[in-house]
Amino acid sequence: MSIHLFHKLLASLTDDELMTMVSSKDDDRAYSELYRRHARRLMGFFFRQVGKDEAAAADLVQDAFLRLWTSRNKFGGTGFRTWLFTISFNLLRNHYRHDEIRKQYELSVSKQHDVAADAHIIEQIDSRAFDLALQRELEKLSPEGRLLFSLRFRRNRQVAASRINANTQAKT
């Protein structure tokens, strides 16, 4: 029965009085009463501000009350609602900033991906064009000329491969 009376007592106190109890005595019951009184209103505020994203709004409500608790010793004794909504507004500004930075990052990554994809496509087109031009030129050669070119090309590839191996071994 004393818990019920204590709850009635809390319900009769002003927000400033409750917050004073939270800040001076770390009173979690007073804190719970403040949450009960203001969480729904904050949820509506955040819900409208973040484009009706319920999960983001709920996260911001939780962050607001967490910030309220961690900053409880900074409460000046009056103006609880103003203080709570100042905390909430600052959290909302941080949310917008973070969201904008995330969007810029995603756009940047997307552009980098597009440039890399374009470079790969150009490389493939250049490679195909080279292969076609090489095939046309090889067709103009006599069978002996094609054989000499093939042998020379194979030799150059082997020399390049051996140089790569030598450089790799020298580094280790």
C-alpha cells in the first residue's frame, strides 16, 4: 500500500519537483514518472519530425531520456519541459546531420562504384576492339608470319612472367 501512496505522491508533484528529485537523489521512481508523463508527447514530436519513421522516433525518445538521466546534475531546478525539449531538439538536429552525412557518403560510394564500373566497361570495349583489330591484321599475314608473331608473343609473355616472378621473390 505504501508503494501506491508513493505513486500518488509522485503523480501530484510538478515536473520540476520530480526532476529535482532525480538530480539530487538519483530517484528512479521520479524519473519513471517523468517518462510516463512525457514519452508519448516526445514520440509524437519525433514521429512527425523524422518522416513518420516509428523506429527512428522511438530511438530518439530513448536517447532523450537517456540524455536526461546522464545530464540530470545539470538541471537548474526550473523549466523542466523547456530543458527536455531543448535536449530533444538537439538530438533531432544531430539525427538530421547524421542522416545528411550518411546520404552524402552513400552518394559518394555510389559515384565511385559508377566510375569504376565505367572504367571496367571501357577497358572491356578497348580489349575487344584490340582483339578484333589484331585478328584482322593477323589474317593479312602469311601462315609463316602468323607463326612468327605467335612465337614472338608467347616469348614476350614468358619474359614478362619471369620478370614478375623475379620481382616478387626479391621483395620477400
